[in-house]
Amino acid sequence: MDFETAFKILDTAVFAQTKRHLKDIEVAILRCSWQGKKYNEIAQTHGYTTEYLQHDVGPKLWHMLSEAIGEKVSKKNFQAALERQRLSGTAATPKQLEAVFYSHKLMSSSQFKMEKIASNDSVSLENEELLLSVNTNERTQLNAEPEFPVGQVPLTSNFYIERLPIEERCYQEILQPGSLIRIKAPGQMGKTSLMARILDEARKHDCQTVSLSFHSADKAVFTSLDTFLRWFCESVGRKLKQLHQLDDYWSIYGSKDKTTAYFEECLLEEIDSPLVVSLDGVDRIFPYCDIAEDFFSLLRAWYEYAKYGDRSSELWKKLRLVLVHSKEVYIPLNINQSPFNVGLSVELQEFSPEQVQILVDRHQGLNWTDAQVKKLMDMVGGHPYLVRLALYQVQHQDITLEQLLQTAPTEGGIYSAHLRGHLCNLEHHPNLATAFSQVVNSLVPIELDSKPAFKLHSMGLVVYCNENKVMPRCDLYRQYFQNRLS
């Protein structure tokens, strides 16, 4: 028996038992174990820690497989167990497996596409029922109501594309005591959608979660450190229904001290489970340098409290933080007081051609070729929002791909609002407009001063090339801004 046949048997058995397919990391463990590799070799190859694979993913995988095939399975004996299944006749035949098996797509455990093999062979009633359930599940996904791509991708959406191993690493990290995750990317790249899934994973492990967005805070909140920290404590306390003692703390201590005391004595001491606090749009604080310096040093202090190992550290280990921002951190933070150089750093990248193709497959009626995917990506790259907007409009037959590409960099195209938003930002910052004009009018990558280069990169308008040079993120931006920044 070769590995592919073994994998199909296991994936089919797992789906019948759990209604889900094997994840990428689970497949990697199976494949490498089949080859006789140890956990440390698997971890090194796939970018995980040995402890995570050996003490978390591995044991859960073998337990799940044991339940699925009705026999004790381990890393050492699963080949023999499968062979016994085959010899006993309880395992599905290759033809039956072909009827229910999805080809495993790159980058996501949920990304499978039905490849039913036409066959005159009979299929058992049990496998026929399994085939029906798989087909029904697939039709439900493919026929999902199309979503206009704005804001966070819903947790139940079929149009969220995982960018493994990022998700797995974040899910692993958020369960660590006192952890801190930093997610950075330009606007509309999927930061908030990833944040929502991290919080959802935390809730599955009995964590309490609080999500705050600084974009929703009034300007008056940023008038002073005391006002800002009061708003911060009220926002968290209200969602945890722990506001009753806040007034007592606010009349005694200094701003940072009373915030720490409130979190320690009224929140962390009162809950038995870990608390995950996500802070979206933290770059909204950057212009308020005094507030930013004190607030971010406070977050760094809380992170370090969990590492000290004294009596209070056990409380602070309950707190896990997720910081989300798009702009570079320009405020002058002491390296030892910044939360932006500790914890797990995640910088979201564009979709690969394979990921775009997966997204195309999830839009009913879009049977695009590789050449069509390439044409779209030649215009907009792998920018998640730009790609999804194109697929949405073409699927609704509002426009053909050819028309979309022809009108994309014009005021009459589907990206006009997106492009005008960038143009408005540049017009408010003439120095950035001048710098970006140089970029879009150059046929080769060019080198800019570091500050405008970083800011244009934060806005999502440029990407870095070799030797610190930059070029437009996509041809859409080059064509549109060539005529408007001259």
C-alpha cells in the first residue's frame, strides 16, 4: 500500500467520523511518519515547534484516527493498522475511495475539490451514503450566497482563504500563557478576519475574549492619557460585566497604576479562565505620541509581568493580547518598553496564484483557466480585496473579465472608490504623492528615503524589492496614478 492510498483511507474514515477532512499539518505528520521521520524533523521542515507537534497535534491526530478506524493507532503502528484494515476487508476499495475523495488543495485543510472518477464498479450502500453527504456538503459550499467583499470575512464564510502556517501558528500562540500576537498588513488584506478567527479559536479552548477597535473611539478619547485609559478600562470591563469597582480605582492611583490595578484585581482575579483582548487599529493611537508612549509601554509591562515568575505573574499569564495595525510604528519607543518587538509577529502577504485559483473555484460558475487567473493577477496582484471584488462582479455578470481589465484603472471601473481613497490620502500628504509619482513613472524599482518608502508600504501602494528599492504593488496602481500625480 502506498501513502496516497493510505491517506485516502484515513481521510475518508475521518470525514465519516468527524465531518471534516484532515488538516495540512495532520497530513504532513502522516506523510513524514510514513517516511520514518521523527517529530523534530517534521517540525524543522514545516516551521513548527517540536513540542507543539509531539504534545499537541500528534496525540490528537492519533486519537482521532483510532476513533475513526476502530483500532488503537499511534505514530509507530499506523501503517500496520491500515494494512490490517485492508486485509480484513473493512477498508474501502480504491474505486470507492475515488468516489468520495477530494483532492487536497495547497495551503488549506478546508480546500478540497471533488474529483469523482467515473466508474461502472458498484459502490456499497455505506459508501454511497457517504458520497451523498460529501456531495451535499460540497454543493452547500459552492452554492453559498456570494458575499460582497467588504469588512471582516464572516467566520462561517466559504470565501476565507487560509494562509497556512500563519493560522496554525496564531492558534498555537494564543493558547500560551501571557502571549502577545502582532498582526500587521496594509488595509483590506485580511487582518481583522484573521483576528476574528484567533478569538474564535481561543473561545473553543474556554478563553474569554474581548475585541476593541480604536477606530470606533471618539476623538475626545485621545485628549489625555487619563481619559484614554479610562475609556480602555470601561470598554473591557463593560464587555466582561466588571465595571462596578472602576470608579473606586480611578480616584486613587495614577493613570497607568490604576489601569494595572483594575485589570489585576477586578478582572484577572475575578475570572477563572484566560482572557484574550484584541486591539484593532492600534495605529490610530500613533499620532498622539504622549498617549502612545505610555499605553504601549504599559502593554509591554503586562507582557513582562507574566514572565517574571513571581506570585503576581500567575494572574498576568491569564492575559493574552492581539495587536492589529497597518502603519509602521514611527513613535520613539524605548526598545525595552515597546510591545512591537516581542511576541509573535505576523505580516500578511498577498494571495499566491494557487490561493487565487482556490478562491475562483469557490465562486459558482467561474470555471477559469490558469491563463484567466494570470490576467487578473497581472492587473491586481494577489491583493485579497481586489481579487474578491473582481470575482464577485464577474460572478454576478455585472462585467466580464475582459471589460474589467480594460476599465480597471479608470474612474468607470469597479475599483474607482478604492483608487480615489488612495488618491485622497496622497493629496493630503504632498511629499508622499511626489515620492509615489516617482515610483509609478519609473520602469524599474527605485530607492526612496526610508520614511516615505515605509509609509507608502504601510498604505499598501508599494512593495519592497532587492536593495531596499520599491515598485508599485500592482499594475492597477501604476496605470491609475501615472496620470493623476504628474
